Amino acid sequence: QKEVEQNSGPLSVPEGAIASLNCTYSDRVSQSFFWYRQYSGKSPELIMSIYSNGDKEDGRFTAQLNKASQYVSLLIRDSQPSDSATYLCAVKTSYDKVIFGPGTSLSVIP
Amino acid sequence: GAVVSQHPSWVICKSGTSVKIECRSLDFQATTMFWYRQFPKQSLMLMATSNEGSKATYEQGVEKDKFLINHASLTLSTLTVTSAHPEDSSFYICSARATPYEQYFGPGTRLTVT
């Protein structure tokens, strides 16, 4: 079983819609979770971090964490074409390393 | 804040030569830095964890004699790809831990071995 799994996509949503990205992880002891955005040919940039169960909102982004289900999600409201990118879920494991999922490619159609 | 730089941003070298990549935390001290490698259309794969003043910890399957890591100061870590071969061509990205909870990435170095 891979440590961090994501739907590979591509996920296509119309402009203005909500994009929903999902991630599951295998290390039950993990405490820190991150969402990164990566444009083609560029380095990842941190969008959000979440450490407690529940929702965390930042602008158009909402991260959701359910440790019992080992599940993290990212919602993007009012999606814009500039949101088109690959979204990487990352988990800080009990070994103090940040491991990335395979990424979900998002395409926002104008 | 929390800016990480890498140098060079891209490099082309001939097979058999060695290449050094620098990673610097510009506005914070980083006791821990990480080196990742990313092949086209794949995710980031952790290669090694670099701790200031001590030997790096390599992930399984990563040859430590081929990928030499030095973390000589709290703001600088270097990755040297020794005797590079075409299969080492990849996007190398470093990351520095700014707090126990967050790490920030450098812009990456694209290595092409001909």
C-alpha cells in the first residue's frame, strides 16, 4: 500500500464551480497534512496545512481532515482557470518525513 | 519570508561528470533540509534528509555514494550527483524546514545529462 494516495485525474471543472480533491494516507500516527499546488515545470507551493480534525478555510480553499478515516480533502470554491495545476497532498509521517502523493491534475474550463 | 533558493536552475552536463546543486534558506535557519527528485508527470520522491552537521539519511534505493549531500551550515545544503548518467536527468528540488510543521521548497534544478 502506498503511503499517500490521490485520484490521479485529470479532474475537469467549469469556471466558477467547486473542485474537490481527495487524499488518503496509511500512517495512522501522522499529525501534519499539507496541500501543495504545482504548475508545470515549477516547484510546489504550499497552499494549506491542517493538523486537527475538521475544516480549515483560507479564502477560496477549504481543507478537511478526518484522522479516523485517514482522509484529507481540499475544496476550491469559485474555481478559476488560474487554478489549473497539479495538486499534491503531502503527509508528515511518524518518521518526521514529508511524503507526497502522486498528485491530481485539475483543469478549470473557462 | 521562508524563501528557499537553488542554484543552478538548470544544468546540462556530459555523462560521467559530476554536478553540484546548492540549496539555501535565505531568511531563516534550517537545521533540516530535504532533497526530492521528480521525473516527468510523476510526484516528488524523497531522496534524502539532510541535517546540519551530521550525515544525511538516504531513502531506500537511493545510492548515497552517487548522490553526495553536505549540510555544512544552517542555511546551505548541497547535492552532488557524481558520475552522472542520462537516467539521472530529472528535476531536483530541495526543501527546508522553517518550523516543525512547515517546509518550503526551492524553485528546483533541472538536470539534463547527455
